[in-house]
Amino acid sequence: MKRNKKILQITAGVCLIAIAVGLFFGSSQKNKGSDQQVSDAEFERSRAAVEKAVNHGEGDGSYYRVLKKWEEEKLPVPRLSYTIPAAGTTGGKVYSKSQSEGYGDHVVILAPKDELRFDVEVAEQGLYELWMDYRVSDQSFLNPELRISVNGKSQYNEMNELRLPVDWKTEVGSRKVDRYGDELMPKPQIVSGWKSTGLTDPNFFFTEPLKFHLQKGKNSISMQLDEGYILLGKIELKNSDSYVLPYEKYLTAQKNVENGMESTVTIEAENMSLMSRKSIRAKYVRDPQVTPYTYKHKVLNVLDGYSFGDSGDRVTYQFRIEHSGLYQLTLKYAQDTNNGMPTNRRIEIDGKVPFQELEHYQFRYSSGWKNETLHNDKGEPYSIYLQEGEHTLSLSIDNSEVREIYHELLKILEEIDFTARDVNRLTGGLVDKQRDWRIEKYIPEIRTYLQGIAGNIEQQKRALTAYAHDENLSVIAELEHAEDLIRDFVKAPEDLPHYMSKFNKGESSAYGRIKTILPMLLYNPMHLDKMYVHNGGELPPPTAGFATNAVEGVKAFLYSFADSRYSKPRADDDAVEVWVNQSRLYVEVMQRMIDEEFTPATGIKINLSILPDESKIVLSNAAGNTPDAALGISYGTPFELALRGIIENVRSMDGFNELAVQFNPNAFVPYIYDQGVYAIPETQDVKLLFYRKDILRTIGENPPQTWDDVVGLIPLLQKYDMNFYTPLGSDNAYKGFDVTTPFIYQFGGRLYDPTGSKTVINQDGAYHAFEFMTNLFTVYNIPITTSQFFQSFRNGKTPVGIGDANTYIQLKYAAPELGGQWGVLPVPGIKNKAGVIERWEPTYGSSSIIFKHSDKKEQAWKFIKWWVDAETQSAFSYQIQSTLGDKFLYMTANLKGFEKSAWPSDSKAVIMEQWKWIQSTGKVPGDYVLEREISNAWNKVVFDKQNPRIAIDNAVKTINRELERKLKEFGYFENGKMAKPYVVPTIENVESWVSAHGK
């Protein structure tokens, strides 16, 4: 009985526990559902709050945002069309039918900066596309760029930087080999002919033409050509039908079509008939399964995916089908870059996408060669109908698949910046971990903002995972890290002031992690070996077997012992030996130009060799093994070599004056020693003022022209939590002559006394300049350190600042969302008594030298004169761009050469204006100590709060001791006196030397 009672008690206890557990989990599930609903509602509220705060109720000026707004407003897309003949426009120059290059009607020719205007009456307001007939003139090899305004306004940023597509082809029968038997890349040629196209998104987030909003009635449209030369025919305002059938309907339409013959048409990927950029190129891959192949020489056998990976890239191939029918398409590709991200290609047959699934066909990451037969999600291959005859196959790249993700990530960055600015306004940027901040008391919405940011990161992480079909990618991990960092701040917003390095500062912050993802979304590299158009039959395997690879590897190894490129070159008494301090690709382009142009014209052979390290020059001189000349030598090296008697004075060479007038006289200053000039400039850099048009327009300010303007602008920028940037504020603690001497020269100061034995940086204008360049940071509080001006300018933190040519290239090609919203001007300066703004800036670049012990000085001099000539330098700039891509811009020091070069026209005039104010620093033995001590003095004032006068006077003592010691070392100073005069290179004595015929 007792035992039964115990069992009953245990059973009752278990039942009670089960009921309690049931009640608990039921309650948990109920609460979980309730919490989920609250979470979703909270996220939507947070997103709305942070978006409203950042955008103040409006989106940015990108086409993506504006089009979304138009769609929300349900603006109509009329089916009406309007044609404006060329004769119905004003601006440009009208040509008759006989001069129309085959158009058969009147045309207008437009040159850079020409503006075309026309009016159009529309019966219905709405969104219209703008189509035009045009032909690219061969006067320029640059893609035409234009800007458009409708009724005096740009409706979105992209209207300021539109590009017209241009087709390129390679020279027919242009296969050439170099001295080693390796195949050279063929030269591209522009395809002339009339084209009809709708203006498209320059950033390729949309495949259909851009829309423009026209009001009912009269609309005035203006079009300015910024780059290139074009003939323009009629203009149409209409809406095209871009609908493409899905595969299922496409296949139904082909139900009575039989399969094609069992045959395989092979298309070699290196044999492009057309390409959208001249830099899309073939390359050599040593792989026996890649065709054509030889183990002895390099032959172009694949399409280089690194040159075919940018948005808007397109290649076209021609092939022939012998029998009409349904065929499959297989691509042999490799995609081993971009951190495992997939890549997309738009596939067109005869200029049209056959069905929807080929509008954005995705190729997964593959580290090796892979045969991909185009197929659906089930793995079933697509069938494409092809009629007997000639066809074209086109592959192109666009960003439409990542459009939403990219712009949402950009929005997240804006929101992080906005939140960081709110925090900095409160804290003044102070980082004091001993101080507690009650952030939510002063910014009540801070937690809501952070929740909205974290929620959007989560959304984009899911969207990116769905796009890439892989949740283990590094980009997904970066977003997860960023989300975790933001959610930590959601829990504890008061930590934000102490840990901004986790929020928006540095590459490891949430901001930095998201920023690194953006370029990967827009880069789509994919190597191609060949394409197969086939129906049945077995295709060759994509990779060779182990045995084949082993045999070919042994053959290549054995041949290397007989290969002339790996053996010591035999002495050629007739050839001029030239070392070049450039990359291999640069040297290959240079050697080809020499072999095709210089040597046939002069009979002088030139052998180029890569100079990996300039220190090799001194060692080779000690061994008596210097070449005849060298190119690409950095700006400081010629003086050091001249001081030691290693190189020749080119000022004494025949034709020096005639050559020198092609350059700015001041470009020679770093290459002067005593009364000689020891190098000829090749390239030179430039500093420019960069400014955000949109931001300055918002605050009602103009870009500054003088440093007084800058000082007046800084407080206004700081009021909006923005600032000004000067290279003095870079993250490099060493402040070289490139960032300090501009102030000294603009203030009328000098570095040395006339003898070069003492410095005068503590006197007159030089001291005033030093005081000003410290006051910028100690009084006007511009940031002491800005690690990346480009990124700070891009996100609007620093909307005005001084940058170089690299900044220009980054903004033009890596910040598509800023199209038309930034500009460049000469750097700020000091207004002199005559009212002229002196904008002095040094310039640094590379140079050409001739060695003193050469027995071919005359031949070497003829070569250098040819190499730095305007025509050669201009041609080289185009060759480099066609080889490496539009982003590789060559900045020659030859002024006429630069005017004719491939550098974009939108900044050429500004650069030429700034180059009028070149003032480089002359070299003096021991000048390194002057550069170092100015930097040290600046750091002591800015960081250690030392008095400027004390800092500069202490620096002068150290500098004078070292200058005297170095002059004594080289025989200019003895017994405390100058033993012989030392001529300090200045702009005045250079201008007296470097002149036409000595006048």
C-alpha cells in the first residue's frame, strides 16, 4: 500500500511538471510570436525614422532614387514619339547631305564644349527616353561624353556624365610577334559608322534607356559635349519596348523546329570581332587544354577576364551555322577572383536576348576552367534557335542584378555617417573613456537610428546571400561583423563616443567593412577560353589530365635552357641599352613603339630592360656596368647622380633649347646641379582643389580661390560637421616639401640664402607661411589626420580639399554615384599686391638621363628627344590606356603632349592652368635635413603646442650645421667660408637658361 502511494505521488509530480512545461512553452511560443510582430513593426519604424532624418524626406540625386520617386508618383510612360531633325537644332555646325558621311540627311558636328539646343512640344507629360543617331569622329580616340538638361535643370546626377557607346575592333591581319617570338596584342581601331541608341545609365544599373521627365507642352532640352567629336543625326523622344519572352514561351514558339545537326561550332574567345572598350584584350595562358597552345612561345589564347570585368564591357563574336535548328551554348570559363562572388553576363544572339533567362545569366565561382552549358535551375540545357547563315554572339556586363543591394548599402553608409555626425556634435569629437555620455538624453532617437541601420544590414545580408547562392562568402561575413558591431551599440548607445573606431572610423569599423563590399559588387571578371554552339556530341574536357600537364611542363622546362629570353644577352655594338623604371607591360608597349616608329626612322636600335630598383644604378656604376640611358627615374635621383659625376649634362646637347620649350621651365629645377641640367622631365603630377558642387550649393557657398576664402569657409563647414582638407593633414607624420613648400612660395618666402649654405625659413614670408600652416590646425581646427581624402570627400565629410591626379582618377572611375556633383579648380593661393592669386605648387614626376660613361651619347640623346616629344608622349598615353584600361591615365610633362593626350577633357584646362604655377624646390647638398626639420617643427607646434617661433628657430640651427657639413664634403665650403660658389636652382635662373635658342 505504501509502495502504491509512492508511485501515485511520483506520477502526480511528473504530470504537474509536464503541465508546467507545457504552460511555459506555450507561453513562450505565444510571446515569441508577439515579440516577432513587435520586432517587425519596430524595424519598419526604425527604418522610416533614420531614412527621414538622413534624407529630410527626399532621396539623393541618383537616377536610382529619382526613378523610384517617379514610379511612386505613378508618372505616365506615353507611347507617343517625337522626332527632331538635325536641322531643327541650334548649336554646333550643320553639314549638308553630301557631308553627312553616308547618313543621307543634314547632320550636326559637335566638338568638345559645343552645346546643342532644341525645343519639343509634347502632348502628354510623362517619362520619355532620348534616342539619337550619331557617328563617332576619328579626331579623338576618347569615348564621347555629354551632359543634358531639361528645361534648364539636371533631373538626376547621371545627366551630367552620359557616355555614348563606341565599338572597337583589332587590326585585320595585325598578328605580330616580338623579338622572342611571343605574340603581341593587336592594336585596336575605332569602328566608324552610324549608330542609333537610347541614352543609357553610365553606371549600368539599368539595361533599358534612361527616362527623362517632360512636361505637357513646350520643353527646352540642351546637350553639351564634354569629350570626343561626333556627327549627330536625328533625335527622338519615345519609349521603347524592352520586354523579352521567358524561356518557356520562347520554346513554345519553336515547337515545330527540329534540333540542329550533330555538329559543334567552336568560337575562340580571343578572336573578338567587336569590343566596347579598346582595353579589352586577349592574353596568354600556359595550359595544354587551352587553344591555341605552344610551350615555346606566348600566343594569345584566352579573353583576359581582368580586362573584361567592368560595368558596360561588351564583346561580340561572329560564327556560322550550316543548318537551321535548335542548338545549345556552352562557355569554357574560369572565375577565380572577387572573393568567390558569382559574375553575370547578358547574352545576345544577333543583337537580341533570346529569352529572359539570358538577360542576366549567372556564372558561379570556379578556380579552374569549367564548361558551362547554359541551363535552367533544374540543370536542363537551354535550346536556342539559329537559322542557317552568319550570326553574332555578344556578352556584356551590367549591374542591374545588384542594383538594390548596392544602393541600400550606400544608404546604410550615409546613415552611419549621419549618426556619427550627431554624436560628434554632442561630444566635439572628444575621446575620453573616463567620461560618461548620456547620449539618449541629447539624441533621443539614437537607439531607433541604430536599430534601423542594423535591420537594413540584415536585409541586405539576406539579399546578397540569395543573389550569390552562398552564405559562406567573405562579403557575407563582413556584413555579419558590421551588423554585430551596430547591434552592440543598440544595446549600449552611450559607448559610441568611446568606440567610434568600431562604428565609422577605420577599415575594421562597421562603416569600413560595408565600404569594402561595394567595389566587389560592381566588378565582374571572367576569363573565357572558347564557346561551343552544339547539339549533342561530347565536348572536349575543360582541363588537361595529369600526364599531359606533366609532359608539357617538362618540355617547357627543357626549352627554357635554349630560350634566348633567359640567357645572358649578347653584346650588340649597334644597340643603345636603356633601363626603364616601369612595369613590364609599360616596357612592352614602349619597346613596340620603338621598334615600329623610332628604329625604322633613325636606324638606331634600342634595347629596353626593366630597372627594378634605382639603387642598382650606383652599384652598376661602381662595377663599370651602366647602360647608355635610363627612363622613369624619380625626381630626386638625377641630382644625386650628377653630384657624383655619374650622368651627363644634357643642357650641352644639341637641340636642348628647342626641346626644353615644350616643358614648363620649373619642371627642370630638381634636375639642375651647378650650371648643368642633368635630366629631361617625362611625367609630372598636379595638385588641384576638389569640391562638391551639391554640398556647396546647399550651403550657399562658392569654392575658395584664396587661403583667406578657405579660412572664411572652414567655420561654415564645421557648423555642418564638415571640414576642409589639405595634404598637410594626411596620415603621414612626415611632412615633406610637397606639402610644406606650397605655403612658403605662395607667401613669397624662400628656403635658402643665395649661397645655399644657410636656410632662411625663419624670415619674412617663409616664417609667415609656417605660422599659417600650423594655425590651420591649431586655430582653425581642421582635422590633424585624414586617412583617406577620397573616401571623406565621397561621403561628404570633407566636401572641399586639395588632392592629386590619383584623387581625380578615383572620383571619376570609383565613385559613380557622384557623377556631375564634383569639380576641380586650381589650388587656393595668396593674392599679391597686383591682385594676382599666386598658386605655387611643386610638381614631382619621372625623368630621362644619359650616363657619362656611355659611348653612344648622341644616339641616346636622339632617342630621348624622340621619346619625350609631344607626339610620342601623346601616342603613348593612348597606347597605355588601350592596353590597361581607361583608369590608367598617363600624365606627361610635355605640355603640348598633355593637351593631345588621353587625359579626360573635363580637367585638362584646369590642370594646364595649375601647371602655370609650378615651383619646384632646387636641390642642395644636405637638403634632406631642411625637409625633415620643417616637418619636425610643424609636428612640435601642432601636437606638442610649442611656440612656432621657438620651433622654427631651433630647426634653423640644426639645418645650417648640416648644410655646412655637406657643402664641405663636396668641396664648396672650407675654413668656415665658401670656397667656390654654389648656384641654388631657382625659377629665375632656370627661365634664363631654358628658352628658345637662348633668347
